[in-house]
Amino acid sequence: MAASNVSVENIGWYNSVLPPTLHLSYPDDTLAVVVLSTPAMFEDAFLPFLEQRCYQGLNDPIDQCVRQCITSAVSQCFPGEKVDVRYDYELLPSRKPKFLAQTAAHVSGAAFYYQKADVTEQPWAEKKMFGVCVHPRFGGWFAIRALLVFGDVTVGSELVQPVPPDCVPSREGRIKLLEAFNFHWQDWSYRNIISPIQTYSQKQRDYFSTPPAQRVALLRAWG
Ligand code: B12
């Protein structure tokens, strides 16, 4: 099973659902690619990365691993191409994320982004509810890692915008999903809102259940 999964979009699809303050300043027909990590990423990429002892300092080791994998894939596959790589964890000086990962995943058709507005007769009144993407095969067992913008590549109207599969169509299912993501995300239940083809291994769950500040100690304990 591959450790990553990519979906293509154009910048216009992304910008069209966002206010101008969050637009990416590229022409609408610019090519972009969303990169997701699948459950296999931990064993296939992260544990080998640790064995090479490449991680350093205070930065998150998973983020360092993702950066190394994407940088090397981009330079090998697209030498000389102008690629603006934006990672999920990067912030602009304004403290806004460098790209909205869930919006990018939705507009590319990779994973439906369920938001409060997707629930009719919402039971939460004015309460803020964070939205969550569900992948048709991995459920919630994946992460959205990066957006690659190919600044010099334009796509024409032959690229038809895919509709992401709506795998949680019912009101009750969406309420269950959003409540699990907002109120009980540590118990992993939101990730099983549909039957996934693969989930995180116990080792991966142990890693992500450990507070970030203690993860380096856990890695040392694993040897
Ligand atoms: Co978080 N988090 N997070 N997180 N977080 C991310 C959202 C992400 C994508 C990271 C990743 O995959 N690498 C995942 C979600 C994956 C998924 O959806 N399946 C993620 C996760 C998993 C979590 C946690 C479970 C912890 C964890 O395991 N990492 C918890 C769960 C939430 C909880 O606390 N119960 C968690 C927590 C948080 C905190 C610390 C609370 C903050 C705030 C959460 C939030 O604002 N959503 C947080 C952040 C900041 C982020 C981060 C870095 C940015 C999110 C953000 O600020 N969005 C993202 C990664 C990223 O995006 N770079 C991860 C800005 C807001 C304004 O965007 O609510 O989507 P928005 O609103 C926009 C859309 O509605 C859009 O316009 C709005 C903006 O104007 N829009 C759209 C309007 N109309 C329409 C129509 C359509 C069709 C579409 C598509 C869009």
C-alpha cells in the first residue's frame, strides 16, 4: 500500500470557495497537487527515516520526514520546474495557514470536507464546530500534508473538477462525525465513520497519542 496519495486541482477551484484574504496569488488555471499521507506512511517512510537518524532539534520529526520525502520526490520527478511547496504545518506571518488543507482536499476530489453548514437543522446553535475531511477509502485514517503549486504549468478546461465522494450522506452520520471530531478526537472514533481499508498500526497510534513534547523520548525508548 502506497504511503502517499495525490490529487490534482487548479487554483481557481480552491480560490473560488475562499474569501480574497485567503486566496493563493496564482492565476486560476495554475496546476496544483494535494499530497495526503496514508496509514502506511508511518512504517514505510517514517520508521526508515528515523533509522537514518536524520531528524534534528526541536522540529517535529514527522514534519521533517514529510519535508524530506516531498523535497526529494519533487527534485527527482520535476527537475528545474518551479514548484511552490506548502506544508500543512506552515503559517504565514499573519498566523494564517499557508494553505487550507481541508478545502484543498475537497476541491481536488480527494476527500469530502464536512462542515457545520453541511448539517441541516444543526443541534449546536452558535457553537463553533471544526470541520473534518473523510476519505472514501481511508475514512479519517490519513493526513493532508502539502500543496504543490506548479507556478509555470497551466491546465485547460480538459481538467474537469471531480466531486469528492460523499461517504457520510445522512444528517445523523454527519452529526456523529462532527461531534466525534470536535469532542472526542483522541479516541480515534471519527476516523472510523466509514469502514477504512487500512488504519494506523498500534505503534503509530501510540506515537500520535503521546504529547508532542514527549515523542522524542518515546522514539529513544524504541531505540
Ligand atoms: Co487541526 N487538523 N486538528 N487544529 N489543523 C487540520 C485541520 C488537519 C487538516 C491537519 C492535517 O491533516 N495535516 C487535520 C484534519 C484532517 C481531516 O480533516 N481529516 C487536523 C487534525 C487531525 C486535528 C486534530 C484531530 C489533532 C490532530 O490529530 N492533529 C484536532 C481536532 C480538532 C479538535 O480540537 N477537536 C485538531 C485541532 C486543531 C486546533 C489546534 C484546535 C486548530 C484549530 C482548528 C481549526 O481551525 N479547524 C487546528 C488547526 C489550526 C489546523 C490547521 C493547521 C489549520 C486549520 C485552519 O486554521 N483553518 C490544519 C492544517 C491546514 O489546513 N494547514 C489542521 C482555517 C479555517 C478558517 O478554515 O474552518 O475550513 P475553515 O473555513 C474555511 C472553509 O469553510 C472555506 O472558507 C473558510 C475560510 O474562510 N469554505 C469552503 C467556505 N465555504 C466553503 C465551501 C466548500 C465546498 C469548501 C471546500 C470550503
